[in-house]
Amino acid sequence: MILGNMRGMKTDLRLALTPVDPLCSSFFFYTDDFWRDYKLYNERGIVFVRPPKDESFGMVAVFKDLYGNLWDLVKPKQIENATDN
């Protein structure tokens, strides 16, 4: 579910079902510029509990909100359309 974007940035908020693993995130921010947003969040005092990591699906870091919820900041890798030549 996409709830909206942030001030014209290509950053979406997505929600997922709560996983069984309490260390997994339930909330996701998808961004078009990972390092811009990572730096901005750090400058504003956001606490990252897992550092940036290049995963198979894209770049991700995990931060905690004021209530202890875990959020993924994600920059998905580009997926090429198999039908494009």
C-alpha cells in the first residue's frame, strides 16, 4: 500500500503485515536517492539500527521511530523489462 510521497521527492511510504520475526521491519520508505535520504535522516537525528547494505533487491538501512517500530529505507535496484530490446 502506498500512502503518499514526500514533498515532490520520489519517496513512497509502504506498509506491510507485521512479520513473525520482531527484528524485521513492517514499514518501508522507498526512495529514488538512498544516500540523499540517509544523510538527511542522520542529520535530523534518526537512529539507524542497521547500517546501509547492498542487498539483491537494492540498498537498504533500518531505522527506529519514536515508538520502537523498525523502518526500512530502501532504494530498489532497477528491474529491466525482459521484453525490452
